[in-house]
Amino acid sequence: MAARPIIKIQKFLCDDTSYDYDSFTVFRSYFDNCPDFHNGVKFSVNGGTQTATGNGNGTVKIRIIGRWTRSISLHEVSGYQ
């Protein structure tokens, strides 16, 4: 039996308003300019159980159950921008 795939998401906290976040590249710019990890943010796959980032590195690992992955959702707290 093949191992089930795992999705790993890492969330960075960017709280410096002087950066042009829209021009950032997917990984390197965030890693260089947003050194803080964002823990406690919840993600879900296919509307399933919400799992929070943690472990001090802003990551969440979600094991995929089932064959089809259709969506990954970020669940921010109310009022977060």
C-alpha cells in the first residue's frame, strides 16, 4: 500500500507596512523580509478538519485522505487583514 501524501504549508507573519507584498516572489521574498512565523493559523483540505500552524515554525502538515484534493482553505480569525 502506498503512503498517503502530506501537504505542508508554512505561514509567515509580515507586519512591516513599508514592504510591497504584492511584488514578493512565492518563497524567497517572504523568507528574507518576513522572518517571523505565523503560528496558530488554521488550514483545512477539502473542507475537512481545521489544523493550526504551530511548533514554532509556522507549519502545518495535513495528511491527505482520499484520492482527490480540491481545495486548501485558510481560516483567519475575524478582522485579520
